[in-house]
Amino acid sequence: MNSFLKISGIRGLVPVFCAVSVVTLCGASSAYGSEPASAVAQGMGNTVRANPWDPMTAYAAPGMAWIDGRFEIGASGRYGNDSTSLWQVGAYDAQTTRVGFGLFWARDSTEVKPTNAELPGWRKEDQEFDNYIRSSVLSATLGGGGIHHLFGAGLGLRYFYRTTKLGGTEHAFTLSPSVATVVQEQVYLSFTVENAIPTGQKDSPIAFSTGTRWELSNRFALAVDTVTDFTSVKDQIVFSPMVGAEARIADVVPVRAGWMRNGVTQTRWLTAGMGVENESVGLSYGLQLDLWTDEVSTHRHAIMLRVSM
């Protein structure tokens, strides 16, 4: 009898062990809570690190909080057929005082639903398993710089919170120093050390990122971002490039396109977007497509409302 109970207890632990393993594998390769790209950037290959008109830029590149002397606030939401959702609120103010200030909050949710075949030892008919990953980040940015807002330096204070149904919760605090500049009012550049204080958390890998945006005219822009990640993949340095373009029709309808490759997850995305906006307010839509990873293509849709002052 005792032997039977012991064997039954061990068997009962198999599904739990397998479930935890699946959650770990599914959540280990992407930094959910640190996703900075709004619907605007998602339409341009996630190029967010040198765009002074995007409220989320001050989180992605804190040095940009001082550039151009702008006040931006916005909210963005995204949902995909891969059971992921992303909600963001961001703002920065480089007008009111001599110090730029920014706030950012994001929450990324992922539903993990492995099939029974992916859970060895757990094959009861009609038995299902699901789990979730909730990753959030709250960030405050301080920035300042040179005269006429042509050069800026900033520091992002980031608090990460991650919870899973079976894995519990994780907390982490880190810093992200950054510098940025604008050359001849056309080329915006930023350089950021991402999460300079090691935390060991999946959402806050140590990385070095760059952002470049070239305003060829008031109707056309090109952008290139890069992220060099030092800790997400063990014993490897991974590189993620992002490129995007934006053209304006009649000065109020931006049309966007881009491409990105995530070096951590080894996924590639085609992106597109459009919007209606002027100097004061804007409404944008962004689309991301992964046509290579799975048999069924993954698509994500985002929308953003922005207000400028």
C-alpha cells in the first residue's frame, strides 16, 4: 500500500514537473517586460530608440528625453494570434524645467498552452494544461543636456515584475544610462547601456542598444536600431537588427514599413503601419508578421494614441 502511494505520488508530480519545464522553456528566450516599441515603432520594425515623437522613446533610450525639447504622452496596446498582448503608457517632458523627465509602464502577457504530446507522462484524454506569463516594467527617466536641446544624457530607473502561474514572482531593479544627439536637425542618434546592473531576470538582460533616425525631409524618414544582448543566451552574444521607413502623405497620413530580426528567439518579422496625425495629436496602427517560424503565420496588431505639446 505504501509503495503504491509513493508511486502514485511520483506520477502525480510528473505533470507539474513537465508543466514547469515547458513554462521555463517558453519564457526563457524573450524579454517580455522590456519591450519598448509602441504601435508607431512596431510598424517600423520596432525602431523606437531615436524617434523624438514617440512617447516610449524616453524608456528605450533615456538620453532622448532631452532632445528637441518636446512634451509627449501616449498609450499603446497590442494583441496577437500567438496569445500575447502588450499594454504601454509613456510620457516625457523636456519643456517645463531644465531637466527632462519621463515615465513608462508596460505589461506583456503570454498564454502558454502546450499540447499533451509536449508533456511526457501526461496523456489523459481531454486533459488540458494552460499557464500564463505576466511581465511588467515601471520606469522613471531623468535627462538633461546642452543648449538648444541638441545633446542629451539620461538615466533610466527600471523596476521589473514578473509572475507565472506555476513559477511564482520575480522582482528586479536596474539602471540604464544613455546619451543622444541630433545633427543638423536631421539625424537623431542614441546609445544606451540596457540594464547596467545585473539582475539575473529574463526581462532585464544586459545589452547595448543604438538608435538612428534620418529625417531626409518632413515627409520621409529612415530608421535603424540595434540591440546587442550579452546575457539572454548562455555563453553567447546575440545581435538584433531593426530597420524601418516612414513616408507622409499630405503631411497628415504617415505610412510605415520595416523588418526586424530577434537574435534571442531567432524570429524574423515584417512590419507595416499607418496613421492620422499632426503636430498635436496622432492615432496609429501597427502590424507585425512572422511568416517563417511556424506553419501558421503569426500576426500582431497594435494601436496607439499620442498627444504632443
